[in-house]
Amino acid sequence: MTEEEILNTLDNSNDGYYCSFVVLDHGYSYLIDSRINVFCDNDNRWAIAIERLGYNPRAGAIMLDINYYGNCLTNLEFYNQRPTNNYSVYPIDFDSFDEIIDGESLIPNAKFWIVRGQQVAISNNKQDYTDAGIELVEYEPNAIRVEEVGRLMVLQNSDLFRATDKELYKSIPTDLKKILVIDEWFHKDFQLQISPTMTDEHLKQTYEFNKNLTGLNGITFESFAQTFRQQEILNNSFNKEIWENNRPSSYETWQLIAKVIVSNNPNYYKPTLKPNTHWAYWPESGNM
């Protein structure tokens, strides 16, 4: 096992289907909290479980997503008959969540949520949020949004919203030792535009299929192909820039974590870059 092998696994975690590198600025989920858990043993096995807690309005829930990476993963979830490195946990009881939510905001007399079986008080006092550094959006006067409630509750009851060891080890061998936990770090989102390679013949078949289905507003095959090939060029240019600047191996955080794993020594994690994983650094999360 080498640092390069570990970094290569992280760099190539996006398979174009359902495996990917963790995205803090996810368009469908407002970021609330995050954490890295590092595991390894003396037999060259290693794993990383990255937690991302967020509010997903489309799912109607605060979700704890666990993203797995490593060379010994097991029991991964499948979607459309393909493996995914993501596993979701719902720490809040669905009924208690729905009962006090109107749209995407708290009802005025909301009292509590049931979080992992415990009754946890909810604040309707705007000053509590201000004191915690949470500036309310207030799309409607005095409204408190779900993600804002979650951000305050995590500050007050963090352990209830973090993954349990049972959840973390869901896809990690239980004899691997957890050697490092990181609650804040310097992060770059790493998303490539993955699309299948299209031969001219395949592109012609795609054109004919869609023309027969919708008519394509009379567009010619030549215009259809030109538009597609231009988009390919743009995607390739975008991917090259992201690969050079954002892939995990390109910056300190994951380089240090790779050293930790290879040496089985958490003392190698001594970052110099300022952490940026607090939700305030990712204002576009949830905005799609």
C-alpha cells in the first residue's frame, strides 16, 4: 500500500454512474455538517467514511449521507443494479419531522424533534440563531427554515446527528481500527462531467430515434451532431480544469490523510490550510 494508491482511489472515485467523491455544495441538499473518519490496519487495508449531513427538500428530510472509499469495502448499496458508495441515514423520526414543518419552514409553535429516539427541543427564538452565528434567510417574515434549525441543533446536540460506529462500519470490515476523526478540513468539490463516448454511427442512431420520437423541431443531423461535438469539447475542457485543480491528490488534505493511512499514525495529519467545510462556505448548496 502506498500513498499514491490511496490518492489514485480517491481521484478515480467517480465512475460516471453512482459512485462519486463527496460533494459539499450539492445542489439538492443544504449543507449542515460534515466529518471524515479514517480506518486502517497492519495488513494494507484502509477505508475512509465521509459524513455529509444536509437538508434535502425533495426528500423531505434531513439526511446523513455516508460516502465510502477504500480497498476493502463490503456490503455496498446498489442502485439500478450498479454499486454506489453512498449510504443514507435518517436521524430524525419522520412523523415528528413532518408534524412541525410547513413547506420548508418551522410552524410557529414547534416544540421538538425526535432524534435517534430522544426528544430534542427546537428553538423558535431568532436570537438563539443570531447568537450561534446563523443568519436567518427569512424568505417569509420571521420564518425559520429547516436547514437553519438543523444547523443550530447540531451545535447543541452534535453526537445525535453524527454517524454511529454501526453505521460507519456498514460497508467497512469491523476489525479495521478507526485511527482519525476530522470535524473540519480544507475541501474542494470534485465533480467531473461524465458522458459516454459517442461514435458517429451511434450519434446518427440517437438522432434518428429522437427525431422519430419528438421531431427535434426540424433540426438537421448536421446541426445536431455539431451541437453535440461542441458540448463534448466544453465538457473535456471543464474536466481538464477540475482534474488539475480539484482532484483529491492535488492538495494537502488528502495527501496528509494518505500519509496517516500508510504510516498508521494520525500524527501525520498536521494541516496548514484553513478549514472551509463549515456550511457558510458553501452558500450554493441546496439552491437547485
